[in-house]
Amino acid sequence: MLTVEGLVADPALQLEVCAGRSGLDRPIGAAAVSELLTPWLWLQGGELLLTIGLLLPVTPEGCAEYVNGLDAAGVPALGIGLGSDLRFQEVPAELIAAAEAVGLPLLAVPEPIPFIAVTKAVFAFHAREERRQLEWALRTQRALTAAAAAPGGSAAILAAHAEATGRTGLVVDLLGRLLAESGSGGAALAEEFVPLVDAVRGQGLLGAGVDVTPQRRREVHPLGSRRLRAWLLLDGPADVPSSHQVTGDLVSLLSLEQERQHGLGAAQRRGRAQVLGRLARATVEDLVAVKWLESVGLPGTDLRAAAVAAPTDAEDLAADLAGAIPGALVRVAGENVELVAPVAADLAAALATLVPTRAAGIGIGVRPGAVAVSMRQARSALPESRISGRHAHASDIASSRLLLAAVEPDRLRAYADVVLGHIDSSERAAELLRALTAFLDQNGHWENAAAALRVHRHTVRNRIEAVEQLTGRRMSSAQDRQELWLALRARDVSRMSAEE
């Protein structure tokens, strides 16, 4: 970067600093010559302005207005030409005072030096700098390519990039787990990137994010060719602009490496899919199931099944899930992707991250030989997931309330009215219904029901006997108790539907 100080240091220009030494670190982007009184109206900022002061009002007020306008426009320095045939043979004191007041470097351009020599020096420096950056980018690209061709994988590519740019690089999978890093401490750094990754996650391969502060620059880039495979996270100083020239090459090489790893895992995925097919067919002895799991490199731990709707891209989705969920068995079954993972893996959280908008059913955790049971539950939960718009767990649908909610409210009310009608018509309806509810909720325990109602157990007995007489049902009959319990629940559900 060319600064005012760097330009002054060029002995061929013989420039002299007359004021504003505090601003010698200002960068110079270009050079311009103007004799206008308001040249800042024609500048973009960053230009060294050269003038002979042909129209400059040499008064304290005129010089102050001129210099303040330049400084406000982002002019890094003012050069004034001196010469026997020019207006000024020495820099006016008023101009020096005005430049010193705002810290604007004021340079005297001596008579032998034409303005064209100064402008050429500025543009020549930038041409050399551009060439230097291009040469650096070419060397870095070659180093990255060499690292990609070596056996080191993503870690070697990141290390080559870090050596050239001084920026830390991480590759994390779709669940945010560290796959490769250029140094150490990557897991902690990856946690700091979570908000930025979450902000672009929904955009897939089109998603990229940048977070810039005066000190740091952090970037997130998607990796993959046809599908998102992983994320590249970059962290480093904000003042290394040349590093951006090779970011595209880094993303391309790491994407190729991700696709290569994905291809290498295809045979393993096929073997695990075959094992899942056997486990999902029927329950088997645990010893047999463990043997099958160990044949594909997995431990014989308790497992949990899931089924995910995939009407169009089942094969690709199956590969994504297999690569992202540790120890998973995945297969395509029609328009669904079925998978099994160890219960220690947070399968629900993984699916919420990987397939948040797809219908999915999740079974309970089971022993290795009972995977078929969990898989049946997962398949049965899929319709509920499609209706509710969220992932459905087997435990969610194993509820009488959910079952009753599938019945029309009018039918529920009719059933409850028929079973409980005689109680409703009694003068003691409220206390009898409370007693019946407490008795059934406490599984027929008199003492517990009495405690819940805060009455004596004999009072509960008297009220339950009244219920039996009114309804014609006996608490000694499991069927009668079930009908009364369903009638109470049906009434609750129908009331909730009416309120909604």
C-alpha cells in the first residue's frame, strides 16, 4: 500500500513535507491535477491532489476553506508546485497553517519536478503492487494445488492456505463438527461461527457469509458440487486483502476433496444399507444383530430408527444423512429414507438441522435385535409429521388424546353425552364427575383419590357407588372403567376443539 510517507521517500521526486506530518500514513490510491477552487467536487477520495495554486485565495480564510474541503473529501495529501515561472516560489504561510490545523500533509513539489513525474510514480507503484499480488496469488494457487494432490486431504490444503495468508481455516460438517483445521483449537473457534453459519444455512450452496470488524474478518463458504457437503470457516486479520484472491481456489479444492471422500464412502454406505434391510425386516436375537453391525464396523449398542420423506432426491439425501450422522445405517425405501443411529447420537437434533422442512418420524430406542420395532414406529409417525408440519416422535403419537383428536368433535361430544348423560342430569353432577375423574386417574386407589379430592375415602366410595347406579357400569369391570375414562377424555378433547 502506497502511503504519503512512501511517496515522499522516493528520492527521484524530491518532495518536501511542509505541514501535516501526523497524516503521513494516509494511503494514496491515485493522483490528480486541478486548478479549480472546489476540486473535491470532482474527486472520489484517496487521490493525491497536485496544484500550482493558480486561483488559490492566499488568505487565512481562503486557505482554510480550501484545505478543509480537500480533507473532508478524503484527499490524503496536497502537493503544490513551486517554480520561477509559477505563481509561488515558496509555499504560502497561510496554506501551511491551514494544512497543519487539520493534519493534511502538504508537499512542496520543487521546480525541476513536473507533476507528470509524481503521477507516474503513484501509478507505477500501484502497477508493481498489483503485479506482486498476482504473482503471490499464482504461487499460492500452486501451493494449494500441490497440497490437494498430496495425501494430506483437507488439513493439508488448509495448512498451505494458512502459511500463505496467515488466516485460520476450518472445515466442519453439516452438524458443525470439526473435520479438518489448519492449526489447533478449531473446535472452540467453530463454536464462535455458529451464528454466522446458521444465518446462511438455508441458502445451501448459494449461502456465504462475511463478518468484518476493524480487527478481524470471518467468512463462511459452502463446500460441495451438486449438494452441500460441509462448511469452510476462515478467520484472520481484516487488513490482508490479497488473501481474498485465493479464497475461490481454496473453496474449489476443498469441495473436490469433500466429493472425493463422499465417493470413497459409497461402498461402506451400501454395506450398511444391506444390514439395515435385515434389521428392519423382523426382530432377531441380539447376538445376531450385533454380529451384523460389527461386520460393517459399528458397535452393537441400542439403536433408534427414523424415516424421512424424500419423494425426489432420496439417494442424495441418504448419502447426506449417512455422512453427517455418526454410526448411522441408511437406506432408500421407496419415497422415504430410513435410517438407524445409536441412541447416544441426538437423532432428533440432527434431523432438525439437516432436514428441518421434511416430514420425519422417529421411533423409540431399542436393543439391536429390535430395530424392526423402532422402524415400524418411525414409519407410523410419518403421516402425523405431514399433518402437523413437524417431526413426529413415537412417544408423541402414543397418546389417547391424539387418537381422539382424529375424531370429529361432534362425534366425541355425542359419545360422552351418551356415556355420562345420567350423571349430567343428576343434581350432584359436578361432584360425581370430579370423583369419577379422580378415581380413574388414581387407577382405582381409594386413598389416593380421596387425597386428590381432599375428602374422606368413604365419601369417595359413596360418590362412585352413585356413579355406578346412574350409568349402569361397574368399576370392577375393566371394560366399563375404560368406557367411562374414554368418555371423560372425549369431552375434554371436544371442549379444546371448540375453544380453538
